[in-house]
Amino acid sequence: MRVEQISVFLENKAGRLAEVTRVLAEAGINIRALSLADTSDFGILRLIVNDTEKAKRVLKENGFTVGKTNVVAVEVEDRPGGLYKILEILRKANINVEYMYAFVQQSGDNAVLIFRFDNTDEAIKTLLENNVKVIEGQKLYSM
């Protein structure tokens, strides 16, 4: 039920994000979801790709600092209140969301939320007990 995400640490200067995407494109790696957060000195690019190990390898070979994290992907109706429903389930179970990002699937009926929790196992258990669709990594990588 966990999804592998890579984090790439980038200098906050023009062209670094383009360089990451060039390296991945040349390696034939497809980006499925991404989030970019920055400070004045550096950024953290979080990516879900179709081949995590290959992405890590080629990025490291090209001088990037890369880490791997487990996150959870949840499918939710793409309508007002969809996110609230998930967050309320987590709040009642006292599960903290460290960060999250989202994307909408091509059909437009559902959105996919990517979560990093302080207690991943408990979060997965709680979501499943509340009939929330948790997406397997292999399915997400091929979306």
C-alpha cells in the first residue's frame, strides 16, 4: 500500500529543474506526480515516477542529491468536500499529515492525493477501515 517517492534537492537557481527533467526524459522515465517546495537557498522536488530505482540512479550519476521516501496514494472523488472527507477521517484518528500534494486523473472523476504521514501504517489501516481507496504503488506508477 506504500508508494515510493524520490526527493531531489536542488539549488534555487535558474535551470536546475529543467536539468532534472532532461535527465529523466533522456532515461525514458515518466513523471507521474510532482511537488516542488523551496526556500531561499534550495528546493525539494518530490517525484513519483514509473521507475524509482532507475530515476535515483541516473539523477545521482548526474550529480543530484536524491532520497527515497514512502508515501500513501489515496483516490478521492473530485468534488467539493472530497479532501475534507479524507482529512476528517485522519483528524479523528489523530494522524498527522506531514505534507501532501494531488493530481487529477484524465477521467476527471477522481483525484489522487499523495500523503506523507507521521504514522504511515496507522494511516493506511485507518483509511482502509473507512472505505477509502488506497492505491497500490504499481497501479499509480502506470497511471
